[in-house]
Amino acid sequence: MAQAQTLKSGEFSPARVAPEITLPATTGKPFALSALRGKVVVLEFGYTQCPSVCPVSLASLTQARALLGPAANDVQVVFVTVDPERDTVPHLRDYLAQFDRSFVGIGGSRAQIDGLLRAYGISATKRPVAGSNSEYFMDHSSYLYFIDRRGMLRALMPFGRPAADIAHDLDILLKR
């Protein structure tokens, strides 16, 4: 008897319904996370001015989708900004297009984004750049949330895992 494959991510046990997201998106259409039922969703929180973590994660997601081949059509990457003051929806669209045009970016007001960060347990703190009155970085949690086809939070992968691990977990969730 074949042994069931296990995820490389930390699994939510029990799985729970992913908090809804209904905010402006780079698609130009109203976005609702619940409308993606039937697809596996990878949710990432970050910002476009991020010097290292976010671009590495997005590049890994691009590579993972390539590893999946045609099955990638059933995966949707959703990138939620933690810096809505600088990350307008048009800016997010241009930024994400550098990685994969299928990626959807989510923006909104500071209050809307803060509510979403709380719902997903993400911390994000503005850290001023020394010697500047206006420049800043955003220190933020960096995880990939895996949401199954039924809209359930299934797994959480920390930053720095290779694209092969992401593709492995997506492949398992696509088959469940």
C-alpha cells in the first residue's frame, strides 16, 4: 500500500476556513478569495520596496509554477501588500508582472490591510531608514499560506524554502 505523501510545510490541524479577502486587486475586477474555490491558492504578504525577502519568495513561486507544468493553471498566487501607502494597485500590477503575469496583487487602505494582517496573524512594522525623514522599510512576517480548493487553510511555509518544496506541496494539494 502506498504511503500518503506528506507536506513539507507546517500543516494546520485541523484545517480551517481561510479568512475572506475582498479588497482592490491588480485584475481590475472586484476580488474575493472565496471566488477562487476550485483552485489551490498561495497567499503571500509583502511589499514592492522589499530589498530581499519578497522578491526571493516571488521568484521561488514563479519557479514552483514552472515545475508544476500544466497543473499550475489550477494554482493562484495572491500577493497582499503590507505597505498600502506606497503599493497602489497599479504599482503592484507592474511589480508582479516582473515575476508572473498570473499573480494577483491586493491593495487597500491602511485600515483594510491592518484588518487582513490581524486575520492571518501577520506582523508588519514600519522601520525608518537612518538619516531619512521619509524613507522606511517594512519588517514583516514572511510565510506562504497554502489554501486548498475548498478554501481551507492547509499549510504554512516559512521564507527560504526552495521552489521544489513549494511545488511538492502544491502538487499534493492539487491532488487532494
